[in-house]
Amino acid sequence: MAKKLPSVLLRSGEDRRVRDGHPWAFSNEILMDADTKAIPPGSLATLRAPSGEALGLVTFNPHSLIATRLLTSNPEAVVDALFIGRRLAQAVSLRDRLIGVPFYRLIHAEADGLPGVIVDRFGDALVVQVNTAGMDALTPVLLEALEAELAPRTIVLKNDSPVRVLEGLTREVVVAKGESAGAIELIENGAKFVADLSEGQKTGWFYDQRDNRRFVAGVAKGANVLDVYSYSGGFGVLAAKEGAKSVLCIDRSAAARDAAMAAAALNGVDGIVSFEKAEAFEALEKLGGTMARKFDVVICDPPAFVKNRKDLKIGAQGYRKMVRLAAPLVARGGFFFVASCSHLVDLPLFADQVRRGLRDAERTGRILLTSGAALDHPVHPNLPETAYLKAMTLQLD
Ligand code: SAH
């Protein structure tokens, strides 16, 4: 028999949003009496309306601003490996249809019915990030379900994201199955790349830019390309493989350089791709200085400049500066791709920074495409603000 779950009650009038399909309740919406506060962080619980009516099963963390995260609106459900397995199976079948090769974001948290969980798939290796106390407690069940669904050779628990601290969790990287993962090969857009599943940034690879990389490579045939913040060459190496004349990748990370050059070699374009290990703004200033080199395609896909709300104003100006420094390097009629993965910077704010940066650089042009993350990064309809990636491709005069 399933043991009885603790109950968490919403305050009077606070059940409307949850009834409307929103997967979260915030701590100020919960009746935090002594019993509720005593529920261990990460517990499974029954979420109840003020009337006592059960609204669903949630994971609960009394210490987190997002206090409850809905797992299912069926209060009778049993959350076990079969439950999680059904969600995994659905996610796998969607990705197999959308992507076609087993290299994709398999689970994108709430939108795939597993709040707080990210899983990236690299063939028979999986990188899992668990970002809430609730899913941390369910990790053994999640691992069991992954095993039953996919029987992977390797599972890395890449639990090093800073948000874990807000949930009262430690940060650590653990190989949960198989030998230590290290560098592996992946296929994206028909090209080969290298990702380090234990040491790389985030899960080792940014699948969210897959479609944007293909679009940019499509306009880069015969072009001289500059890929700033290149990481492992996702944009630049694909552009080279698709017929760019030259590609210069810039990133400050030595590991990124090694991965990008390895990818260039794997795709037979190491004669076309070069890499400069440098700080981006300094490199852009240098390129725009005495050398005044021009590129037919310039890509700027930086890390999040805004990491918390108090840095919003200053951080957002980083995008303006980036555009001011990079736009002068775009040849007349050339293409300029810029992206922001700061979830606090919305599209209007980002677009405004891009506009200002172009103005500073005294360049005009037109927006050809405004895009977001690839299809394996779906968004829960009640959480549109979690669509963090914004990208614009412009042609400059
Ligand atoms: N465009 C990449 C992803 C970029 S992630 C892709 O398609 O996969 C951001 C990258 O910026 C990281 O590789 C990081 O090493 C690099 N980076 C961060 N700050 C930097 C700086 N100030 N100068 C140069 N590179 C930087």
C-alpha cells in the first residue's frame, strides 16, 4: 500500500492559479502552519484547496520561493518508476520524431512533466541535472526509470548548478552509472562534435541552439565567419562543414578550444576553422581596431549577462556593448546573429539593446529572424516566461 502523503493547504483565495493549470504555488500562497513547516524539504505531498479538496500531487519545499511543483493533477496517482517511466517514454517518442538522431534534450523540466529535471541525451550516455529538493529525493526512482526506458551505458548526475543551493542542496557531479564519462562524440545537423559530459559547461553541450546553428550555416556558404563565444564550435564548425570559406572561433576557455578544434578535425574542416583563446570584448575591440577586418557572418552567443534581478539594468547593457563592438565587423550585406540566454531579459528588452548597439555602431539593417530554443526545449503553457533563449538574425547594410 502506498503510504499516506502529507497535505499542503493553499491559503484562502490562492487556489485559482493552480486550478487554472499553473504548476507552481509560491510559499506566500501556502498555509505555513507548524505542521506544514515541519514537512521535510523535497517531500511528496497532496496539494489541497482551502476547502480541503485535493488538487494534485506535488513536491514540496517549505524553504523555497516556489514551494510546490505539480507532478500530477490526479491525487490518487502513485509516483514511482512506472509513473516517471511513462513521462520519459512520451518525451523519447517526441524527440525521436522531431530530431531523428539520439542526441537531444530528453527532459526539459515542467514542459515534459518532470519539474526540476533536465536530461540531455548523448546516444547511450545521459547527463541529468536535478534542480529541486523534490526531484533530488526522487533521484533513485528517476534513475530506475531511465534504466528501464533507455538502459543507458552512462549516466552522469551533473548536479552543479547554483540554483541547487536555493533548494538547500549540495553541488556535486557524480557518475551514477558506467565509467567516468569524459569526452564523447555527438551528431548534430549532420556534423560531429565533442562534448565533455563531466567537465563541460552545463550538460556539456547546448542543444538549444541546434536550429539556429542550421539557419546560420545556411547563410554562411562561401562566407568569412566570426563565431564569438564559440564554446565547442556548434555554430562555427557547422558553418565550415556547410561551405564557409573561413571560420574564426573566439572563446576564453581552453577546453572549448580543444573541443572546437577536435570537431573541426572530425568534420575535415580543420584547415578552415581557426581558434583564438581570448576575452570576447577585447578580441572584438582588437578586430575592429587597426586591422578593421570584416566578416560576412558574425555570431555572438554569449553566456547569460544577467544572472539575477538586481543586475538586470547593468547586465542588459552588456548586450548593447556586444552589438556595438561586433556590428562594425559585419561586412555590408552580411549577417549578424545575436543571442541571449538570460531568462530575466525578455525579448523586448533584448531587442532594444540590440537596436541601441546598432545605433552606437552607426549601422542599419533588418531583422530577418527572431527565434528561440530548438523544439526539444518545449515550454509549459502556463510558464511562458521560462522560454529563456532569444535570438535575432539581422542583415546589416
Ligand atoms: N555558442 C556556443 C555556446 C556559448 S556558451 C554554442 O553554440 O555551443 C558561452 C561561451 O562563452 C562559453 O564557452 C564560455 O567559455 C564563453 N565565455 C564566457 N565569457 C567569456 C568572455 N568574457 N570572453 C570570451 N568567452 C567567454
